[in-house]
Amino acid sequence: MEKIIQNTHYDAIIAGSGPGGATVAKELSKRGKKVLILEWGSGEDISWHPVKHIWQALKWLGMPGRGLLFTRGFLGMVRGICKGGSSVFYYASCFKIPHEMLKRHGIDVTVEEKEAKKELPVGELKDAMITPMAARLMKSANDLGYPWKKIEKFMYQEKWKPGYPFGYYGDPGGVKWSARMQVDDAVSHGAVFVDRARVKHVIIRDGKAEGVVFKKGGREYSVFGSKIVIAAGGIGTPVILRASGLKKAGYNFFYDPLITVCGVVKDITARPDEIPMTGGFHNEEEGYVITDMALPFMIDAGFSAEVFRFHRLFSQKKTLRIMVKIRDSLGGKLTDSGGVRKGLAPEDRLKLDRGYEAAKKILEHAGARGIFRTWYLAAHPGGTVKIGDLLDSNLRTEYENLYVCDCSVIPEPWGLPPVLTLVSLGKRLAKHLTGEDVKKKPAAKKAVRKKPLQKKPAKVK
Ligand SMILES: Cc1cc2nc3c(=O)[nH]c(=O)nc-3n(C[C@H](O)[C@H](O)[C@H](O)COP(=O)(O)OP(=O)(O)OC[C@H]3O[C@@H](n4cnc5c(N)ncnc54)[C@H](O)[C@@H]3O)c2cc1C
């Protein structure tokens, strides 16, 4: 297989298979392009055996230095290193696209958003999927005047049955949509998917990207293609770009820190089919979003232990929990190997404190007692290779044929879950790479390097 990979010239090589990369791969292969997807993590099937799956989650999300990174103040940051990226572990919440922000940078994805919403299972959950725990929080928040509403989810609700566990330790019913499904779609249209293949750097000659060097099983390989799309996520992409000569990647980014706030209720018991983030509200002015949050036993106990609430290690079934996530200010830097160096700015602590106060009131009104907040965590690293800074509005770097499509491209602090935005950007990039957008659109708004953009992808050699 490795021989075939090396001897083929691809229309597009995509590094990373999270929502950004998987969407570009799917869209290009659907259009008949020869696509190679290189994924650092494992592509093995998700195991439905509970013990095996916990082991997979530890390897893919919880391994220090890989999925789990720590930064200043012992703030933990998680990302999925596996086929589908972080979307394998995400909460499947579908938040609005920041159209105003993107339009300020010459990007309009209204058409792509419509396409994505038509293709993907997006919708508010039916009432049967809102458990008494989540309903109690919504009622309490509404009583207090907070605009708490249901959140749209990426879930195949028709496949859901009472008792189905949310995909924390596997998703036997296939209810949660993830980018894995886009990868499978791409492969069914002829794309080649190689797992455990870590892209090291891009091969650049005379200002043009020609291929990538990746490592698999201790060996290095070179592959060549007409277009190279780096989609290794908010941390992975700048590491590859720096190694390829773009030394300014990986500075001044966001990671959307969060805390959870929880208390114990006597009169309700958590069900096995609790779904996280079924409802909540966004306080845009104060820069935080608040949602309900259901956690499985292992994570619930871990969160309690982190803040020395050992007496609450076994209270998961009685715990009512809220998540507070903020729009943090840009800052920090990554090391060349992807180490995260960013602390919480005083204004970010203030936002978390304000969110905590609101969450505490909602919990108290809901009848919860023994309320405490958990330690800081972050799950949306982005803005490390911003549009308008290192990328033009077509997501192209200063090198010809080298593009980025993942959370790194987000140009400004934002603070909301990004998957719908990334899928829409991926669709738009695929149209650009196949020249479909040329008639409709003027030249890129801010071309970093002023060279004409290719109208058609180069022919496969
Ligand atoms: C617990 C959790 C809950 C979340 N909940 C939500 C939610 O409800 N809604 C929402 O919209 N978002 C949510 N998110 C965030 C969302 O999952 C991510 O923002 C999104 O997956 C980012 O997509 P991406 O394409 O930027 O990259 P990623 O998903 O990070 O994928 C990048 C891929 O690149 C691979 N890679 C990295 N380096 C290399 C390399 N050198 N070579 C090859 N491959 C490489 C990685 O293994 C990974 O597969 C959540 C995240 C987490 C962790």
C-alpha cells in the first residue's frame, strides 16, 4: 500500500481528519478528485466494549503530550488524536456561524451553511431526549429570567432510543454525527485514508507546495500532490507550518476555557442516557456561554478529585451540572513541538467568575446544594493561523497551493463551538480548489502573496 501511495500524484493531500479536513476530503472526492488523507491518530473502529472503549478514549484524548496538553496554571487542554479528530469526543452541539466576523474578512459561507444543514442531522432535541436533570436546569434558568433555550445538535434523533448512552464511551446506535462519517464518505468516493501517519512538514519548492513528508511506523515518506491542505487542528497545524518555514504560525490564539459548576439534588437521579449541552444561553456582552452538562462517572469523579472534593467522588447520579465557557482574549504562543504557553488573562478570569455567579444562582434555584466549581479546561484551540494574517480569504498561505482548513483559521476571539463553521469553510474551500467559485467571486480579499490563484487544479501526472 505504501508503494501505491508514494507513486501516485494526488489532486489533494489533506493532513488531519477532523471536521475541517474531513469535509474538504469528502467534497473533493465527491467531485472525482484523487485525495489522500493522512491522519496522525488511529483509524481503528470505535469499540463498543466498555473497557476497550475507555482504553481508546484514554489513548486518543487523554494521553498527556498527545490528546491532553497542559499549560500555565495547570489548565488542561484536550483534543482528539484519531480518525475524526475531536469530533469523536465532542458534545455534538451546533452553534451559529459568526457570519459578521467572517464577512469582515471577505468570507461568505451562507450557501455552504445551508448545504451543511441539509446534509447533516441538525436540530433541537425532541422532548423525550431532554432528561429531568436538563429540564430542571432549563426551568430554573427561565424562572430567574435567563434566556435558556434548547441547543441544536448534530444527532440522528430517529436512531435514538431511551436508555442510549451519549457517545462518551462509544455510541452503539450511531446517533452522534462526527467527522468520521465524512472520512468514510470520502473513502467511498475513492479517497485514500492512511492512519498513524504524522505529517512532519510540507515540501516547498520556489514558493510552491508540492507535497508533504510524513512519518509512519518509524519511517519517513514523501508524497506529492497539486494542492496541500493542512487540517491538523488548532495546535497541530501551526506545528506543521512552522516546520515548513511559516515561523509566524502559532501565536496569539484562543482556547475557549471553561469550568463546570455543580451541586447535588436529592429528588432526581441521572439517567444512563443524559446528553450534555441540551440547552443554555449565550451572554454575548459578558463573553460567556452557559449550558447544562452531563458527565459519565469517570469524568465526573475526575473533576471532583481535581478540586479535592473527594466526598463527591461517587455523587455523579445526583449531580446537577452547568458548564461555563468563555470567549478568551487572544494571547500566548506554541512551542515548535506544539507545547501550549498561554495563561488566563485577568479579564478572562472575570468572565469565568461572572458565568460562575449566574450558574450558581440557577443551581441554587433548582434545589442543588453543596455547589462548587471545577478546574479550568479548554477544548477549542484556534486562531493560530488566522485569516487576514497568515491566510488570505481563500484560506491560502503565502505559498502557492498550500491551504489551511480547521479551527486555526478563525480570525478573531469567538468563544463558541465551531464545528458547523468548520464544515462550511471546508465546503467553501473545496469549491475554490475545484475552481467552482471563480465565476461567482472576485479575487481573494487579502492575498498574503500577490500571485494569481490557479483557476483549475493542476492535472494529475
Ligand atoms: C470534549 C469536547 C467537546 C466538544 N464539543 C463540541 C460541540 O458540542 N460542538 C462543537 O462545535 N465543537 C465541540 N468541540 C470542539 C470541536 O470538536 C473541535 O473544535 C473540532 O473538532 C476542531 O476541528 P478541526 O478540524 O479544527 O480539528 P480536530 O478535530 O482537532 O482534528 C485535527 C486532526 O488532525 C490530526 N493531526 C494532528 N496533527 C497531525 C499531523 N501532524 N499529521 C496528521 N494528522 C494530524 C489529529 O489527530 C486530528 O484527527 C468539542 C471538543 C471537545 C474536545
